[in-house]
Amino acid sequence: MMVDAMRSRTMRAVKSKDTKPELMVRSLIHGLGYRFRLHRRDLPGTPDLAFPSRRLALFVHGCFWHGHDCKRGARMPKANNGYWVAKIDRNRQRDREARLALETMGWESCILWECELRDRENLRAKVIDLMSARPKLTG
């Protein structure tokens, strides 16, 4: 069992930018020849990757932190359960608000979940489909 001080130190060490899943997605997309901007703070939700010429915002979400409906996302810590449920609910609400704000601005948003990254070929196909469905804007 994890002691509160240990858990606190562990949770503080969790990064919000340049995570392993995000770096994996960035490497794949760059390798496919697509160029992007990182962590655009002028856009709602500060997307992990932004494609301004396509008006596309991409979020790479951790299943636990953003409450995905997969095995990892459904698992809640036993200690301080109420805190974690509330925190993840707030994260999900903030995500919804950011995506709605992006839509209002004429941007499309897409979430790539941490659990989806395990199948690299499916991820590659999903990225290609996403990019071809959202061609570059001209003029």
C-alpha cells in the first residue's frame, strides 16, 4: 500500500506535456510528413498538437486522467476515492468545454487515447484518415 507522502510525490511527478504517449504520437505524425504546432495556449484546452492550416486540434489523453471507458480509465484508486472521482469528472467537463469552444471557433478536435496507442498500425491508419478528412485550407 502506498503511503500518502509517496503517493503525493508520485502524482507530482506526472507530466502534462511531453509525455511518452504524446512523444510517440508526435513521432508518428512527423514521420508521416505532417507538421504541427505544440501546446498552443491561445487555443481552448491547449491542444497537444495543433494543425493550423487544417484547423485541427489533437489531444493525447491518458485514459486514467481523462476518464476513458477502457480498463485503465475505469480503475479508481481506493484511497481518497471521492477526491479522484471529482477530479476526473472536472477533467472530463473541462475537456468537453474546450472541444465545444474549439468547434465554435471553426476548429475540429480529436482525442487519441493512451490505450489506442498500443496498436501502432491502427493509430497510423487513424491519423491518415483524420488528415485526409481535413485537407489544408488554401488562401
